[in-house]
Amino acid sequence: MESSKIEFKEGELWQNIYQLLKLDSKRLYILIAIMVFNVAVSIVGPLSFKKALDQIEVTTDLKPFEYEIILYSSIYSFTIFIIFFIRLIQNIMIAKINTNLFHQLRIQAYDKVMQNKISFFDNVESGKIVSRLVNDSNELLDTGRRFADFFSQIIILIVLLGVMISFNPILTLGSIVIAPFTIIILLTMRDYQRSRSKNWQKNIAVVNSRFGEIMKSIAISKSFGREEENANQFNIINEQTYKASKERGRAIFIVGPIQDFLKHISILTLIIFSYYQLKVGIAMIYLFILLQAYFWGPISEISRNYSQFQSSLAALERILSIMSNESNREDHSGVVDGSNIEGNIRFNNVSFSYNETTEVLSNISFNLGVGETLALVGHTGAGKSTIVSLLIRFYDVNYGEILIDNTNINDFYLPSLRSSIGYVAQNTFIFKGTIRQNLKVARLDASDEEIWNAIDVVQAREFIENLPGNLNYEIQEEGTNISQGQRQMISLARVILADPRIIILDEFTSSLDLYTEAKIQNAISVVLKNRTSIVIAHRLTTIINADKILVLANGRIIEEGTHHQLITKNGIYSDIFNKYFEFQLKGLTPRVKI
Amino acid sequence: MTITTIIGSIIEIILFSLPPLFVAKFVELFIVNATTEEFILWVMLFLLTITVQSILFYFMAIVNEYLAHRVTTDMTADLFTSLQNQTLQYHDNIRSGDIMARATGDTRILNIGLSPALRFLNQIVFAIIFTIGVLLYVNFKLSIILLFISPLYAYFIYTYAKKLGPYSDELQTDFSKVSIHAAESLSGIREIKSFNWESEDSKLFGKLSSNHSQSYMKFHIASAYFYPGLVIHLALALTTIFGVVLLINNELTFPELVIFLSMISHILWISGGLQWMSSILSRNKSSARRLMDMIFADNYEKQGVNIFDGKNASIEFKDVYFRYSETSNYVLTSINLRIESGETVAIVGGPGSGKSTLNKLILNLYKPTLGQVLIGGKEIQSYTNESIRSQISSIEQDIFLFSDTILANISFGNPEASFSEILDSAKIANVLEFVDKMAEKFETRIGERGVRLSGGQKQRIAIARALLLNPSILIMDDASSSLDAETEYNIQKAIQNVIKTRTSIIITHRLSILAEADRVIVLEKGQIVANGTHDNLLRNSIYYRRLFEEHYHLQPLEGGI
């Protein structure tokens, strides 16, 4: 994936998490305060223990101190209930911080990704993008807690250290002498852990993408009897993911045992130190055994969090790399308002290639006056659709320039430019939702009356009225519950509702029968009047009435002119045209005048 | 494997619970002023225990993690296979974003549930059992407290996980919605951009994402009230008080009290992760259910046992009615049609007249709601799907190519085809013409759904893909709509021989094809309104004439149907 070339240093990732958390900084600080308070209260427990134990030690006759001992133990019990409420507030706070964090990150990432250029979407499979936006952000669900934990644990460690030193510096040393090793191990492991996690998530994205692609097109697989082969191929990537998950497991789970071991070793060092400090008394030693556990609790927490953080950081890195690659972003730097253009289009020596190797368009120049219709003619792959993709700025030209009303289209504010261009694509896309919602994509404030008017233009009233619920009819994902011809009609109505100055029709009637096409054609010619339009069609009847025709071959203009000029020229156009009629007419006489 | 795993886990957990006992032993050694030798002996023993425990810990954790991923990897594969075998009706009602959410999102949760959460549960259960055992041995009276509190502890966890159930379900459902929206918007990115719909779309996504995060918050706030440590703290406090009382009455020694307090503290420490674990296990349940729902969905395609050999490739519709779901309108009504083996039939009709649906029934992708479809004289459901679909191939209207190489896409239906066979069908479909111009020829990758190709190029690959199967019935659904006249002409000429030697059904609006078909069928609102040769219909059928009237001068109507 081209976007994954961007690498992030760990510091940058932390900074990003901090930025996200800052959106909720009040809660975060409160949370850290609560967490510290929580521990302060929980230390009361072992301290009151010491009091109780002191009594046991100083005298063999405990009777007089019975009540005192029980009092201290009761204080301890009482603190537990306080802790319960503190924890409650703490957990609610964590839930809110976490929620906010991953939600913010996800919508920011989504926003950014949707602003990317079309070429980005051409190159990155959508299943992989979904995996980054959705699965990877899930890996960050617990980040808020881990982050707050991390800080509060550090504060706790400092406080505890103070308490311990005040009791006995030598035993303190015995309790913590092993601790630095933990840090060393964490730091040596982190890159390994993060790279394994990243690799694993990458594999999941591949599984996700493949799974989605196959299921989306299940009808094809079924009609080609391809299920078994599909399953075999899927198993290969699924097993690769399994392998990656094992590698990740080995990397992540190494930390726990090492932590356990070091923690226990530190019990041992404390015992050995105590052996030489027996004079301080059993109560003190036992207190340190308790405190040692309190001290290592946060350390294990920190190291566990830190190594799981590597997984989150890997996910964050994947999200950030997809959202922060500015070279993928659409250029929104233009400032000229394009919403009130007249509609004069001029291409000056435009050349373009999707990749560096093959030029799809070379040296395209033409001028299209306001209100004129241009027809693009040529074999498949000649570059017709590419020309209109450039005009709507799905792609940017490599050489030359495109002007609308004598302004370079790059100088227009992109959304305003697009709002002036209506584009009916070759492969129409219908959104999941009602017919009304689909049409309102063109204009949110359109009334039902305006919607029906647009529907009438494309002759779709009859079919829509026959659907249960009319405009409220729910269209399924990718419009699968209406026919392709009906999808074309809806997408055409959508553009008509948008009422743009420039209309691009790319094979807009290819799936319609001649009768429906003729009906639409008549209505469309009314709509196209007074608007600048570019039409791509293989049915020459559409082309004949155009003000200008460009004949393309291999990305070059080989002929141009009106139908009459081109026919009398006896060149390639007339050749195509004759072939068409020889092939298509079958003894019938066309109504159009040739 | 599993037996060793279980035994290994139990040993590890016992070793894991030993350090508190060692601590108590050391305290005892201090009190009785033990010799250095004895002290060193215990230090060594302790060292040995923790070393073995750490190593076992790592191996068990890894084995457990492997097993968990094995399970979920297999589940993902099962889900894949199961979904592939479901009927198209079933697929019509599920969305790819949802499938992806389950295939990777829910399995991930299940994964965490199996490792480390389940292992963790084992650990804590065994630790408690072991602790109770040791404590009972040390002092029966004092262990009564823990004995009574343990069931309470278990009950807490149980009610908690149960309480979280509905929240988990909601959480996963909302998660799917986020995934669905993202997947769909990415498919429609061109439309979104050309209508400046990005900000509206982001708003919608934001709403769904917010719903998901709200459910997440609800889930965690519900879980915030849960504090399993509370019960253990309580046990610890009560044990202390009661222990001191016993100590005073000389029914307990101080090292024994230390054993009690250390071991209960040990449980307290490992309880720390219990809240997380229970919430994961509760989410696990709903994720597992979501996966099982799809894996065990029993909308399997029904199929027969007969093998369709393609020799008698006739097709017959007997009074067929069809609708996609029980609530929708009939798409086909009262279809009676017989197509002889080797015949070429063209189908015309307006948008939504049922042309494509008719073809889907011939491929047995859907079952007729009423009536029968017969192939070679036998009901289509009596054949195996494999034999039907290897003998019938279709060039669909809405071409779906895979993000793979051109070669892989052409050989999609016949992966074993030799390169020369592929080359032949590529030649007929005029694929060679543009492939030759590409730097990587047949190895060129075409992007998701073939985005890097023009519409006509995609159609030509789809034609080659269908021809490679060498089917006895060929269905072409508007297969040349994106082709220019010359390319179409070339393909038409090349394909002529292919069509002549098999039963062919061609949906088209091209006059040239209609004129050469043996028969033309006109569909109107799901019914056959005309059936005959092109010339015949042109003279007699008002429906057929209507297609051409606007474009061509026609002879006056003769009979009228």
C-alpha cells in the first residue's frame, strides 16, 4: 500500500495520542488525580496493618491491644468501600475519555481519507481502507485508560518510593533494585513488538479486503462455480494471518513471564536484604513485603500497558499514515468561486497518464463554447472517460491546462467547481437508502415536487410509482434490487436535480432499450439546451446532433469537427460511422438525417 | 497436545500460587532465627520455582494464544465457506461491510476472549481452589471466611457478565454499522466527490461512529459498578480481624497468619484484571453469536444429484413466477418459454422488465417462486450446481472483476485452463488488442473491480472469462453495451461460431444481434409480450416496433399482436 510508506517515530505517536486526549484534558487530569487518590487510600491498608502487627510483635500478651488491632483492621475495611466509590468514578471517567478518543480519531481519519484523490482509491482496495478506519481504531479503544494508568502509576511509584524510604531506605533498595531491568527489557522489546503487531494488522486488512470482495460479488463466483477455488485462495491468506498472529503473540506475551520473574526475584532481593536487617523487626519486614507488592503492581501494570500499547501504537501508526499522507490529498487550494460559471471549456495541450509508464492522453486541445455540446468518439480505451475525469478533477493533468471561463480549473475552489458540473458516470453508483435520499444527494433541500420533475425528465415516473413506497422505496447496497437501466435513470435524474452549468454524460443510456432511450433522449435535449455538455456514447444517434465531435484514438485527437464536416472528410469518423450503419441498420432506414 | 496443555497449565498455576507460601516461609525462618544453610536452601527452592513458573508461563501463554488464533482462523474460514454456500436471497439481505465487521472485528474479540481472557479465568479459578485447599490445611477455622466468600465472588462475576450481555450485543451491532457505512461510501467515492457529498457523508459516518462509541461508553459505565476486588478486600479484612482474634487465643501462629494474608493478597492482585476479563467474555458471547448466526445460517443452496452434461441444452420455463422477497412485487409473471438446444434467442425489454432476472433463474442463482425451470428436460434443481454452472456461463451486465491480474480474471471460472486456451478466448473477445499494449501483458493488475480499465476493456475480459468455460449454454446480458461499433463488430464476428454451436441467450438492444438471432423475445413488466423472429416481430408486434419507431422508418404494422 503506497500510503504505508510513511513511518512514525514512537514519540510522534505519543504526541498524537496526547493531542487527542487534550480534547478531553479536564477529564484526563481529574482522572489522574482520582487514580493517585485511589492509591493513597489503598496504602492506608498496609500501613494500618503495620500498626496492628507492631502490637502483635511488641508483646506476647495481646489482650489489652485487642480492640486497637481490631480498630486498625476496621479502618482498613472501611477504606475498601471508599476505594469502591473512587473506582466507580474513575471507571466512568475512563469510559468517557476512551470513547471520545477513538471516536475523534476515527472521524478525523475518515474525513481525511475521504478528501483523498481518486487515484488513491484506485490503488488501495476499499476493504483495506475499511480495516484501517474500523478495525484498527478498535485497537485503540482502551488507549485512554492505558494512558491515564500510565501516568497515575508513575505518580504512585514516586509516592510509594517516598513512603518506603521514610520507613527504611535499605529495605527500599532491596525492594526496587531489580526494577531498572524491567525498563531495559521494555525498551529493547518495543520495536519488535510494534513491527509484529503492524504486520499482523496488515494481514488482517488483506483478509478483510478479500472477504469483502468475494462476498460482494458472490453471484459471479456462484455462476462460475468458483467457490472451492475461492476458499482455497482465501485459506492461503487466512493462514498467513494465523502465522502473523503467532509471531505477534510471541512478541507480546514474552513480557508477562519476564515481569513475573523479575517481580519474584525482587521478593528474593528483599528477603536477602531483610536477612541482614533483622533488627528492624518482623513487622517492618512484613510491611515491606506488602509494600513490595504494592510497588510491583504499578510496575507490572506499566510494562503490561506499555507492551499492549505497542499494539495500539501500531494501529495508530496505520491510521495516521493513511490520514496524514498529504500527497494523497485533493488540492483544495483554489480560491476562485466556481459556482457561477458560464460554462466555456478549453483544453490546452493536455497530457495525462495514470502511472508514469503509459500516456493515456497526449496533447489534447479543444475549445467548447457556452451552451455547446461536445461528443467524444473512439474505441474503448481511447481516453474518452479520462478527458471528463480530468474536467471534474478526479485526476490532475500532467502537462497543459484546462480552463473554464478562462480560469485554470486548479484555481477554482474544488467543491464549487464540482457543484457546477453534473457527471453521470459509466458505472452508476446508487447509495443504500431510499430513492428520495439518493436524489437528495444532488441537492439536500430539494422538495418532492422538484424530485418528481427530475424523475419525469428521465422517464422514470412509471417505474418508481410501481415500487412499494414510491420515493420511500429502500434501495439495497449498490442498487442490487433495481435493474441496471433503472439505476442509470436514477443517476441521471440526480444530475438533473443538481441543475449544473456543465453536464457530462458518460454512456448514460448504455443499459436502456432503444424505446426508453429515445424517450429520455428527447427530454434530455431540452435539459442540455443552454448548458455546456460533453457526451460519450457509442450509439451514433446521440452524436450526430453535437456541436462538435472529437474522434480519439490512443489518447490523441485524430479528427474533429461537426458530423457533416467529418462525414464529408471521408476519414476515420466516416469509417466508424459507415461500419456502424452497415452493422447496425440491417435494412432499416434511420430517421436521423445523415 | 491438549492434555499436555491442560496439565502444563495446572502445574503453572500451582507454581504461580506458591510465592506467597514462600514469603510466609521466609517470615517464619526470620522468626525462628534459622541457620544460613536452611535459609539458602529455601532461596534456591524459590529460585527454582519461579524460573520453572516463568518458563511454563511463557509456553502456556503462547500455546494458548496459538490455539485461540487457530480457533478464530478456522472460524473465519468456516464463515467464508458457509457464506459462499448460502443462497443469493440470503446475500441480498446482508451487506459486505457487515460481513467484514464479523469476519475480522468479531473474530478479534473472540480472540482476546480465548487468549488471554480464558486463560486468565482458568488461572484465577485454580488459584482460588488451590488457595482454599492450602488454607483449609493450615487452619480450618480461619479459611471459613474465604470459603463463604468465594461463591459470592463467582456470583458477582456471573451476574456482571450477564448484565453486560445486551450492551455487548448493541456494541457489536453498532460496530457493524460503522463498517457498513465506510465500505459503501468507499464504493461510491466518485459520486460522493462529484456531488460534493463528502461533508454530508462524513456527518453520517460521524453519527454512526458516535452511536458506536456511545454504546461503548454505556457498556463500560455499566461495568464500572463491578468491582470483584471488593469481595476479596472484604475477605482480607475479615480474615485479619478474625485471624488476630485466633492469634490472641493461641489458635493460630503468626507465620500461619502471614500465609493467609499473603495468599489472599495474591488473589487480590490477580483479581485486578478480572473486570476487564469479564467484560471481554461478555462481548465474546455476542461476537460468537454473530459469527455463529452466519456460519450456521441454513440458507444453503439446495441442489440435486444429477449431472448436467450439456448434451441436450434446451431450456424451458413452465409457468414461472418470481419475486426477490416476499414483500416485493413480482418481477416475472407467468413465464412460459421453450428454448431449443443450440438455438440463439435474443431478449429485449425496458428497464426493470425482468431480463436479467430471467437469466439468474437459468443459472439457478434463484429458485422460481412458482413454476419450474427445466434444463435438458429435467427440473434445474435436480442437478448439482457445479454441473449446471460449469455448463452454463454468463457475461453479466454489471461486470465484476477482481483486483488481480488480467490472466487470473480470465481464468476465474477455469483455473486449470492452459495458457493457449486462455489466449484463444482472449483472442475471440478482442482482449489481446489492448493487453498487447500493456507493459506487463496478461500479468497487469487491474485494481479493485478493474478501476484501471475502461468500460469496454472490462466487458471484453468478462466475455473472455465466459468463453473459457466452453459452456453448452451461453448467456450474454447486455455484454457489449460499452463497446464501440467496430470492436463490437469484431467480437461479434469472432463469437459467431461460438454462438452457433451452443444454446445462447442474448440480452441486447443492438439491431444487428436481434436480426441474426433465431428468435426474439420481448419482455414487458415481467411478462413475455412477443415471441418470434426479428422480421416477423418487426412486422407484427407493436411492442417490438416501439423499440425502433423513434429511430428508424418502419414498414406499416401488419398483423398486430
